[in-house]
Amino acid sequence: MSEFMASNNLSLANIPEYGPSFISPINVGFPDLTLISTTIFNYIKNWGILDMESHSDHKYIYFNIVIEDLPEADFFFKSKYGQKKFINYLKKHLKIWKLKLKKITNSLYLNTFIQDLVELVKTAAFKTLKKKPKKSAHKFSFWNEDLRKSRNKVSKLFKIYMHNKAINSNVDTVQRSGCDYRKARAEYKKLLLFTKRKAWEVYCLNYNERFGNLFKLIFNKLKSNSSIGVNPNNNPNNSIQDKITFIMDSFFPGQSPGEELNYSPILGPIDPLVLPDLEIVFNGLKGGKAPGLDRIDYRMWRAVYDLDKIFMLDLCNLCFHFNYFPKCLRNARIFFLLKS
């Protein structure tokens, strides 16, 4: 199941502490799973199990999808103008946020804190900044009809396999249905990797924008010194092309769809960040360029940083302290530390 969820970009919304979702006279269990796409997982609210009679031994499951505050996809904020109003709005709430930051004791509270902070910045942007229509943008898309059919086939065979196990079918039937499921799952994963690779190749071949840090890095046009934190075989003479090739071969499947992704970076001890470290990060951010669904661009984060640099420093150091990158940023595809 974990492999199926990973290959389909799904997250599990169940909360085990709420008790079993299946209760019969002879057994109880948790067979009812609520699987949600990770792109909207943060908008799932109030998941729970109803304490009422149903027509089977399975309990009713309920949840809400809160989407009222999702920004439209056809605009971005004109963050170059109205900065004073934007900062003044944030100033009103900064004191209480600094108190909340000091009370964080684990990664769960840290994730909630950053999620609420992003919501605050979004609210400030919507209330103080003007909007500009968004023109056509480059998109990387790989999903197609063949993948959908293959995924549905895997889901169907999995249900048959689990049903045979639940009703205690004979061993041959269970093994045969299990083999069919695992074979279909392997074929689906290969097709998924192959399709992603082909889609990425087409995207790269048609990408003709001659600007940005990626373009400058490849063609040695960066004015500042930049390094890639990957060193294949610990060879100090590796070129940028060697490092990028190693990264691509590790994180993307090769020409053979059966290749495994086996890159495992080794991290040493990490010292706390200091203000000069954050200055390097924020000075490297360019104006504009809205990142993702949050619509928070570089100028907005720069304004938050300039408003209280120690606050942002303590927040970033908490991430390193708990060795945790907030789940809310990963699921919502909000690229802050990874921008440009």
C-alpha cells in the first residue's frame, strides 16, 4: 500500500486514535482508508468516524474539504507596489507570532505554525496588494489515459486480493490474486517512470527561455560562485555537467524504466544558521516569480524577512533543530527554500 500511495502521490487522512472503522461481532479493524492527493491534503479538515448505525459493520467516515481560500490560477500579485500596506498589516500580528514561535516544542507544532504563517502572508497579500492577470505558463505534465487505466487496474486487483484474504479463500486463489496484483503494480510503476521520463525530456527540449539561474549555471554565466552539493565518488575534479548527470540519473529513471532510484545523501552535523546565512538566501531571491499555489513571491518573503530578521532566523533554525521540513510546504507545492 505504501508503494501504491507513493507512486500515485497520495496521502492517508485516517487518524488511528479515533478508533476502528470496522466493528463486527467477531473482530474489529481499520480497513477503510481515506486516500487524498497530496496536492490538496492540507485542505482536508475534520476527518472523523460517525458514531451511528450503518447498513454494514463499516462505520461512516466524514471529512470536509476547505477550498474557499484557494487563490485563482489566472493571476498573480503585483508585489512591487503596495509594500507599505502589506508590511503594516503584518506588523499588527507579528508580536503574537513571536510569542507562538517560542512555545513550539515539536515538529507537529512547527508544521502548524508555518502553515498558519503562510496563511497570514497570503491574507495580507489579498487584502493589500493588487492583482495582475497571468499569461500562459510552462507546465510539466505527464498524466495520460494509459496511466489512468493502469492505475485503476492495480486498484481493482488489490481489492480482489484483499477480498480473497478476508474471506479465507484457499491458498492457491490468494496466491494467484496476489501475484496478479503485484505484477500489475510493477507494470504500472514501470509505465509511470517511463512516462515521467519522456514527459520531462519533451519539456526540456521545448524549454527555450534564456534567463534564470539554471540557464546561467549550465552556460557558466553566473557572476557569483555557485556549487552543487553532490560529489560523485568523492572526486574533487567533477565538473558541473558530471554532477548534474549524477543527480538526473539518481532522481529520474534512466532510459530503462526498471532502473532504481538509489541516491542517498549523507548529512553531517549542521551548525545553526546565522544572519549572514539568511542574507545570502534572501539576497539571491529575485523580485516577482510567484512560486506555486500560495502566490507568495520573493518580494513578499523579503518583506517578511526585513520586518524582523531575528524572527525568520529563529524559525529557520527550528527546522534544522527538529531536522524537519514542514509537511504543509511539501504537500502544497510551496517552494520557498527551493526557489530559483
